[in-house]
Amino acid sequence: MKITFLGGGNMAAALIGGLVKQGFVPTDIQVVELQAEQRDKLIATYGVTCLPEVGDAALVADLVVLAVKPQQMQAALAPFVGHLQHQIVVSIAAGLTLATLSRWLGGYRKIVRAMPNTPALIGSGMAGLCALPEV
């Protein structure tokens, strides 16, 4: 399974760290992160691939994790509109409904909302999940 994270902040890093610790292959994870310093940190810490922007490489994934701030989400999703086909999209952004995310993704419906809690930052968290019927 290939995973693309849109955003590489604290919660994304915690999830990536947990995946790698459980044996997930780092080369199967890519992160789209605008900040060069954060990209370098993720590469050095986890060995994942980091990209400065959404392009064709970011779309080669089975799962897309939306890990950007809610106020940045609509603009961050624009490059995905019309390009998602089979991917499951998982949002960890607080306060954004499935209907809103679907609208911002041009009507795409394979979306899950997940609300991980802060203990996830130390590998001891849990998450509530809600998905559209198409998932």
C-alpha cells in the first residue's frame, strides 16, 4: 500500500512514526510538505519521500491522508480535484465535515474522517472514524 500525506506537521509525523515502527516500508510513504526544513526532518527521521508540492507522484497512492490545518484545506485540495480515482482519502483535520471535503474535492466520495487524539504523538493514541458509504 502506498500512502501520501498532505502536510507533514506533528500529527502526520506521529502517524508516520507509528507506521514505520510497526514495519511499514518508509519508501511506500510520501509527504507533500511546503516547508523545506520539515521535509528534511521527515526524510532524516523516517526515510520517507518528501515533495514540495502536489504533482503526479503524490497521486500515485492508495491512501491520501489530509494532515493540513482546516483553514488551509480547501486550497491544499485544489490539485487533487479531478485526479482521484480509487484512493481512500482520510482527513485528520478538525471541524471539516465529509460533505465539505467532498465538495472541495469536486464531489469525490471515498472519504473518511479520523480524529486522532494527542496521545498519538507518543504512540498511545486512538481515533474516532466516520466514513461516507462509498468507502
